[in-house]
Amino acid sequence: MDIFTQQIINGLVLGSIYALVALGYTMVYGILELINFAHGEVTMIGAMVCLAVIGALLGQGVDLPGVALVLIGLAAAIPACMALGFTIERVAYRPLRRAPRLAALITAIGVSIVLQNLAMIVWGKQYVSFPDILPAARLEFGGVTVTGLQIVIVAASCALMLGLWALVQRTSLGRAMRATAQSPDLAALMGINPDRVISATFMIGAALAAVAGVLVSAYYTQAHYYMGFLLGLKAFTAAVLGGIGNIAGAMLGGVLLGVIESLGAGYIGPLTGGFLGSHYQDVFAFFVLIVVLVFRPAGLLGERVAERA
Amino acid sequence: MIERWQKWRQDRRLVWAAYLLLALALALLPFAVGAVAGRGWVRILDFALLYVMLALGLNIVVGYAGLLDLGYIAFYAVGAYLYALLASPHFDLHLPFWLLLPLGALVAGAFGALLGAPTLKLRGDYLAIVTLGFGEIIRIFLTNLNAPVNITNGPQGVNLIDPIAIGPFSFSRSHTFLGVDVPGVHAYYYLFLALTLLVIFVSIRLQDSRIGRAWVAIREDEVAAEAMGINTRNVKLLAFAMGASFGGVSGGLFAGFQGFISPESFNLFESIIVLCMIVLGGMGNIAGVILGAILLTILPEALRYLGELQRAVFGRVLADPADLRMLVFGLALVLIMILRPAGLLPSERRRREFRSDASVLAQEQASLYDAQR
């Protein structure tokens, strides 16, 4: 039972990171119907910028508590990623807004390749390790261990998601975003500038991705130019699981995917009599996704919408 | 210009002369390339042909039937592993090539239908993620099926695969024909060329067939297609199976040609690159797909010369060409797509859509959207 609780906790931590990244996918998809393949790379850039800033500060011999250093790194990573998200949309997606959707998918892949290789040239092919500056607080109750970082990750993700929810539901920008998602042309008639809303959407998604990138690199104590690919893939899976285009769905899908994955890693061996080892945790995640989509073809919370031409 | 082209096409003799010239050029190509750029480039040529077959297979699924498949490389993997396991010392089986080739098409086709079945209800991007998931599942199984029973030899892959041979004629050795020395890579080129031509022929015939038109109808509007009496389930499954069987054939050829395969050759990135080939070349148009496949196979290889280019321009190497290569590749993808959103050689239907007034198109879409509310 302890193992079970432990796996659930690990899954929640992983899942809240997935959810943060998934929100970026789902917001862009909701408005443009575009799979922003470069979003995982934005997460990676966020982690890398933060680590570079922390490394530079430590190199200068700045004597600040670890948490402050990470916060400074985060404060650099967020605007950097927002600028990146804005640029990506401007350069790669806006010229193709009226083109066939697959064309934009290909430019998204192209941007993703460019960002990956740029990061490789700038930060090298090695793993960049997260310096050991965060206090190693841990709570233990009844055989279950929770680290301070895990609590911070879940708390920060929840706070950000609540903030996003408030933004989308309560502010005029949020209303503009929802209107543009329903119909860009009608929204424009109501005095909304769809271009500006789309730019804002990309920047908000990128900011969330930056936070997720920093959290995930702190959690695994390393970052790598290739980390965005798998993280993006998982987050996109989470977004689809919840129903792509649906913000609550992305949160639910992210958390669910994280829990499924860590339970799969823990129990897939015993369940199959040792035939399948924990290497198969990704198989497990995709298998659940496929089963869910077979029974609910538009995801868990997605509405049944007909294909638009 | 177009009129002159059509007049020119009506002249049968000229057309035949053009075909003859093309055939001659294709026949002499490996020798010319080998003489100018070295034998390594003939090998790249062979790979380009493999990718043409692969891309034409995916073109059936994505280009004709409009089903976005991001796990297509799985069928390439199935074909390759089938060949590798049945013709290598791994199980000590050495089945002949002429048996393995159709078997590969059959098994991959069966896999295609099998994986297609649960996705029939899904549309657009949901389909994309499920096919992606299937592709990853197959790759993970290939990586891990070395225990408890060693089937695929795990991440090490399968070694010492039998080279392709028809009877006593092995494609891996040099042969002498009429006093001309034909190395193995050249022999493979001719084999792949023949099979590619066959695949092109099948693609062309499919395009104008009853099935091909049913695929296009489904792509354009599935509900309308169903109303016209098309059995969308069977026709979609057929698209998956057909596309997969092309992938299986080229996978088998890849295994025999390379002599070694490992799960890493079949990752998601490969699926994405094949998709890039068909979108970039011009989806649904056979000439465009061929162009895209050749271009995207040759481009990364040609970019290996970036180091020499830098030395010529700046006098020294500024950035490691190996690092710069994929960066330029990604930039090229973005640039080509922005400059030619419908692909380099768009299909006739696409071109017409693009010529129609954008505002009319938007209006149509808006009214369609209203109708669905």
C-alpha cells in the first residue's frame, strides 16, 4: 500500500508538469487547430535559459540562497520563452494561417528541429546538471516520502492553472480568446484583433512552458537539448487524452497521464507475471490513450465536434 | 505555355523519345554519380529510392485518403524485422528473397489494417496521436522483446542479415556484365529502381481507380462520401493496409540492403520526416511526393559539405558542420513551406483550391461551420 501511495504521489508531480505543458498545446489548438510541435522545445529553452542564468550567477560568486537564484533564473526564462513563442508564431505560423493545415504542421516540425539544434550548438550535447542549491527538505509519513520540491511543483502548477482559469474566464483578454476560438471572423467583427489574441495565447502558453521546464529540470536535476521532444510528446498526449482544445481537459489529462505512467511503471511487472518490465511504461500510457479514444473519440472532456473543412 | 505543352504531349513520338531519354538517364545515373561524387553517393541514391517507396505508401494514407498518420514508420519496421528475423543467423532461418518480399507486404498490410481498425471513428488530430502511439508501441516492443524470450534481440538489433539475392545472383557482390563492372550498390540501385517504378505504377493506377476516387471523396468530406454509398470503413481500412504494405516492402529491402537493423532506425522522427517529404513535395501528387522524398534524402547528406563551404567563404570553419546540418535542414523546411504552402509540386486539385478567391473560401468555411452548429 505504501508503494501504491508513493507511486500516486510521484504520478501527481509528473502529471502536474505534463498539465502545464499540455495547456500550451491545448490553448493554441483551441484557437488555430494547429499542433504546435515546437512547444516542447520552448519548454527545453526555458530550462536551459534558467540554468544558464543560475550558472552565470554562481560563477560570479553571487551569494544568495538557492531559492532566490532559481527565482531569478525563472524570471529570466519566462520573458525569454514569451519572446520565443511570439517570434515562432510570427515567423512560422502567421504566414500560413490560410494555408492547408498540414503545411503549418511541417513548419512547426521545422521550428522544432531548428530550436533543438540551436540549443545543442549553444549549450552543448551533454546533460546540463541542475546545481545542488535547493534545500533538501523531505517529509515522511508512514513510509511515504514527499520532498519539498515535489510539494512546490504541485502547488505552483495548481496556482498557475487556477490563474489561467481566472484569466480565461474572467478577464477581457480571456473572453477575446474564447471568442476567437469559436470563430475568428466573428470575433474580428466584434472589435477583437485576432492577431493580437493569437500572439497573446502563444506568449501565455510559452510562459507556462518556461515554468514547467524549470520545474522539470529541478526535479530530474538535469536538462538536455533533447528533453523537449519527449516532454512535448507526453504533454500533447495528455492534451488529447483530456480532449484537445479544452483547458480543463488538459489539466485532467496531464494529471491522469502522470498517474497512469507511474502506476504502470510500478505495477506492470507484477500484473503481467514479470513478462513486461517497467520499460513498457510508455506502452502502458499510449495503450490507455488509445482505449480512451476508442470509447470517447474526442477525449475525456472534449465535445463532439464535426470536422471542419 | 500550357497549350504548347499539351500539343507537345499529343505527339506520341516525342513522348516516347522523352521516356526513352529518361530511362537511359536513370540507367546511367549510378555510374555518373559514382564517377563524379564517389560510391557513397550511389548508396545515398539507393536510400533515396527506398524513401520514394515509403513516401508513396504514406501518400496513399495521408495524400489520397486524408488520414493523418504519424506512426507510419512502424510498418517499415515490421517489414524490416520480418526480413531480418527470417533471413539471418538470429533464428538460423534463411528464407529466400522472392518469398520474403510479398510476405513483408502481406504482414505489414495486415498490421496496417489491424492498427487502422480501432481508429476508424477518430478524426484529424486524434487520429494523428493514436497512430503516433501505435508507432511508439511497436518501437518499444522491438526494443524490449529480448526478454524473457529473445525475439528481436532488443536494442542491439539484428546483425548479419542475409544480403538480397535472387537465386545465385547476390546483390551485395560485384558482377561483370558485357565487360562492364557493376558493383553491389549499383545492382541494388537497379533492383530498387525496378520496384520503385512498380510502386509508382500501382500508385498511378490506384489514383484513378474506383478505390482511389473513394479515398479522395473521404478526404474531402467523409459524411458526403458515406451518403454517396461508399463503405467508408472498408475503404479506410484498405488505405491503411495498402499504405502499410508499401512500407513493409521498403522495410524488407532496407534490412537486406543495410545488413543490420536496430529499433533506433524506426523512431518517431523518421515518421515525421516521411510526412515532411510528402507535404513538402506536394501531397496527393505522385511527382511531388517523389521530388520531396529525393530532396529530403539528399539535402541532409549534401549539408555535410557545409564545412567545406564555410572554408571557401570565410576561410575557416566557424561552426561544426555536423551541428549546423540539421539546423539548416529545419530552416529549409520552414522556408519551403512558407514560400510554397501547397508543396513544391501541388496536385491539380490543390492548385485549383489555391487559385479560388480566398474570401470565397473563407465564406464557404464559415457557412459550413454554421451549418454544423
